[in-house]
Amino acid sequence: MERIKALKSGIENSLPLSDADKSYIRKKYEEITSKKLSTKSGCRDCWHDAVIEIIHFGNKKVKMYNGDIIFVDGVWYGNHNITKEIADKHLKEYPQDKNRFL
Amino acid sequence: MGCTGLITAAINANCPTPTRSFEAVGWIGMYDEILSKTYDKSTGKLTAITMKSTKQMYPITVRGKMPFKDTKTEAAEKPYGWIFNKTTKFTVLGYSPTSASVVKSLADNKAFMILEQSGQTDSSKYPTFGVEVGLNFSAGTMDTYGDTGGFDVTLMEENAETAGLFLWPVADTEAAADAVIAALIAPGA
């Protein structure tokens, strides 16, 4: 995710994307969203939109068994509202809970 | 002596709110899709329940002033002791392929349900039915010119050990119980 964040920053500062960067974004996009990335020749916003989607879905792409809940920073989280960030925070404190996440 | 201990507190001493009604929305799931459950038959609390991967519970909405009004629990004496038969009834609205399919699914599979008692905020808020041995299809009646407008379905759990089993997590708060409900109905992980 660090590389994606760096690429997002690069795009926002008008730095050109290499073929390797584009290939990486495409691979990550399809891996995380399960969708094909459609890019037109010369398209710039679509690469920016893609990295934003990767970051958005990447942060959410963690699942729990329905019905299971964890308590983090005063809030109950389950499959309906869990994020990767919250899961990571919980696992840092309770590493033995790793099998509660899919 | 019984299997679940003795009475250890006065009955009705603190003026508990009597049973009045259920909220219009309950939740239903397939018994065979339960991954794990933890309950204590002596306390009547279901402290944890999870669904198998990709499985979830679904809301079931009952219209009218008295939702789930035919829900009841009856004790029955067996040679080995008392057991409890729990019955719940609702209408699957419409006479259509969709409603027929729902009724067929309920007829062929065991279910479980969670209801919400109106006005309750403590451990009695979420009574469950079928978590112990499953709710079996008991009746399904469709009367085209009847009053209910669909299939009247009756589900029954027989031979349950508890007189009542209530969803109430170990955290012992309403917020935690509400979170379990939200997690149970989330699109399956």
C-alpha cells in the first residue's frame, strides 16, 4: 500500500507514470476490486481514480465471520464496519485473534 | 437436583417489565449455516454466535399491530425431565414464485430466528428461537382470499433445553448485543 500511496502522490504532483507503475496499478486494482481497469490512451484521471479506489478498498478489505465482534477504541466492530486499519490495531494487541479474520 | 442449578434470587422482586410485544423486524438464518454458538442453559444467555463464511441472517418484517404475535413457548414433560417447545409464526407475503421459494426453503431446512422485544434494553432484548436444535417447518398455509396476503408459516423448535435463550454477549452491554445483530446481517464474509 505504501507504493500505491507514493504513486498517488506522484500523480497528484504531475509526475509521469512508468509502464512498470501502470502495470503495478493495474495488477493491484484488479486484485483488490475484482474488476478490470479500463484505461484510455492518454488518460490521466483514470490512473488517479484507480489508486484512490485501491486505497479505499484496500483499507476495507478485511472480513470477519458474521456475528463476531471486536471492541476497539470504544467502538464495536463486526463484518459490517470493520476496516483493515482497525483489524491491524486489534491484532497488534491480540495476535492470538488472527483466525477471527478471513 | 436438576442439571442447571437452583433458583438463587427472588422472582419478580425488582418489578421486571412483563413481556409485551416484539418489534416488527426480526432476523432469520439457516441453522446449518451457524459456524459456532456459545450459550449457557443455566443463565439462558447466548453469548456468541457466528455464521459460516459467506453466510448471514436476513431481516424478516411482519406488518400489523402485533408482530410475531403467535410466538410462544410451551413446556412438556418427558421421562427424562422437562423440555420446551418454541413456536413462531409469520407471513411470507405474496403468492408468487419468490414467496413459494422462500416457503420451500423453510420447509426443507432448519432455521433459527432472533426477535427484538419492544422497550427492552437489557439481556431480554433479543430472544432467540431455534439456536439450540433448529426451527422446523410446522405449517405453511396459503389462503388466496384470506386476511394475511401470503403463506402463513409456522416454525417450531422442539425439545429445547432452555425455556428462553437470549442473545447477550459477554461484554454485558446493549451496544455489544446491537453490534452482534448488525454483524449477523452484514453481507456474508
